[in-house]
Amino acid sequence: MNPKDLKLKQGVLKFLAKTDEEKRKKLLEEKLKRDNLLNLRRQDRKTSGKVSRMMKLTKSANKSCMADADDCLNESLAKQG
């Protein structure tokens, strides 16, 4: 093997190692960013309260609609039979 080929192989290996390191750093930064955003979401009690109130409101509205639908169904069945 001549020294030029050996030097070329070392350069390629260095390049591959550098790209792998960059990928790892990028993935780590994305994970830290995502974790930070999730922590901020957990800390924001005002918005979580709004979300829970909206869920309760929607749930109660759905229950009342279902009750009205049952009443309508029962009335129509009573009229038929």
C-alpha cells in the first residue's frame, strides 16, 4: 500500500467520524429541546386548567345531548307502540 492511499483512508475515516458526531449532537439537541418544551407545558398551570375546564364542559355537553337523544327515542317509540 502506498502512503497516499493510507492517508486517503484516514481522511475518509475522520470525515465519517465527524458526521457521526454531528448526527449525535443534533439528536441530543432535539431531545433536550423536546424535553424542555414538555417541562414548560407541565409548568403552565393556567393553560392546563383551561384544557381541563374545556374537557369537562365538552363532556357535560355530550352527556346532555345523549340524554336528550334518549328522551326523543323513547317518545318516538311510545308514539309508535
